[in-house]
Amino acid sequence: MIDYQSILNAIYNNVVQDEDKGQIANYIPELANVNKDSFGIHLQLISGGAYSVGDSEKKFSIQSISKVLSLALAISKVGTDIWNRLDVEPSGNPFNHLSLLELEKGIPRNPFINSGAIVIADILVSLLENPKTDFLEYVRDITGDANIDYNYKVALSEKQTGFNNYAAANLLKSFNNLNNHVDDVLDFYFHQCSLEMTCAQLTKAFYVFANKGNCMLQKTRLTKSQAKRINAIMLTCGFYDEAGEFAFEVGLPGKSGVGGGIVALLPNEFIISVWAPGLNERGNSKLGMQALEQFTTLTNQSIF
Ligand code: DON
């Protein structure tokens, strides 16, 4: 039996001592209003147990982590046709990089870079009757928690400073890979990214990917094959130009966000989420990466 609580406590004590906690994202001004010392971990086992340490019940902005949830909803509605509009290759570039999108004629490398997530947002805006409300309902449903919401201040803050995403959406539109109006798609995308969750809620939201497509309440929301494919994209593309490093250090499929959250999972075993808002140079949580490296090393549990 692994003593998970002692391991989480040990990681907490190690990691919070690091004086270089990274940089809080401030290109979305509202994200800068957060305490740099925040640090929480929550571990949810598929067999039922749950363990946590630190600020695991504080809400934070999940940002790009939401891209996995929007992809899941789009795949469950559209199926494999989704891949006519974007690819599943790692980009080796930052999340907001644009030149590859132009070179590759408006086909984003994958659904987790911003341009790819904007294509997914476009698909959902076309498919959903009330996109923002219906997506929120979906997230609440797979998490089994009605107490999840957008942060409207964060969404507005990103809308006011989201010039790079406007550029991406306009480029997509110029290549006929955006069916709806740029403003409508980005309004949805900015709200999707503004979703707030605690570490504990995040592990429940991602239960569906660790549990062969069945969510925490055991409702089937994805096929086994869809869950497998989404995990593969998390492993290869979940950390942008640091995906190789995350696989090397941690060895789990996962996804990061500029709010400082990371969620990672071992299929059929567990989901773990970490929140530490200071980011490294690649835009991923600095202490979050360290904590997860220690977790898979100390527990000897990874996909490899
Ligand atoms: O579009 C953006 O720039 C943000 N809403 C999300 C970026 C993000 O979280 C990148 N992940 N590490």
C-alpha cells in the first residue's frame, strides 16, 4: 500500500521551500490578482480514495486546461470528422505561436495550442444552442458538481487584451477554417478559459479520461477509444513546447494552464491536480511540474 498522504505532505514541504516560484501570468491582467505562494495538490484514486494538501480547495482560473473539456464535448458530438479541421501533432512552439498556422494554411497543429482550441470553440458555437450555458452544463455534469462557473471578470480582461487570439481567429477565418463570426467564437473561447475550479474539482472533471470515458457518476460520456485518443493528445501536446520535458520528468498525460494549474492522470488508477500560479519560461506551472515529477518518482507510478 502506498502512503499517499505522507507522500503529498513530503512533496509540499519540499516544493514550497523553493524561493524561485516562477512568474505569474499578467498578459491577462485579471490573472495577476493571485497570491504567488498559493500551492495545492489533490489526488483522486479511481478506486475511490482521495488525498490533498495545501490550497486544494481554493478556486483558480483553469485557462488552457479547459481545452481538454471543450475537445471532449466536440469529439463526443462530431466524432472523427473533427480531424478534418485540425491535426494531432505536437507543435514544438509556444501556445500562442502564429507563423506555423500560416505556413500550414490555417490547419492548427493540435487542439491545445490556442488556434486549435479556437477551431474547437467554433465547432461548439455551431453545434450548441446556447454555447456558453450548454458548455458550462457539460462541465458541471462530467464533474458531478453544480458549483462550477465562469469568472466573468477574467473573461472580460482577456477579451480586452486578447490581440494575439484575435489574430489567430482572423487567420483561421482567412483560410476558411472558422465558420462563425470571430467575435462570437472568441467570446465563447474567453469564457471557456475563464472557468474556475479547485484542485479537487479538477480531478473529478478529468475522471472521465482516466476511467475509459465514464465520469465520476459513472455516466458514459466518451467511448473508450475517444478517451484513449484524448489522453494521447494530452501526452504529446498538453504542455506545448515543453511536452517532451513533461513526459520525460513526469511520464503522465496531462494539461496545463496559465492560471498555474496542471492536471495529470494515470489511466485506470488516478487523477492528480496541482495549483501553483508561478509559471516557468514556457508558461507552465514551475512548482507544479516539480511536484508532479516528485509524485511519480516517489510512488513509482507513471505510464512508463
Ligand atoms: O488564450 C490564452 O492565451 C489563454 N486563455 C489560455 C492560455 C493558456 O492557458 C496556455 N497554457 N499554459
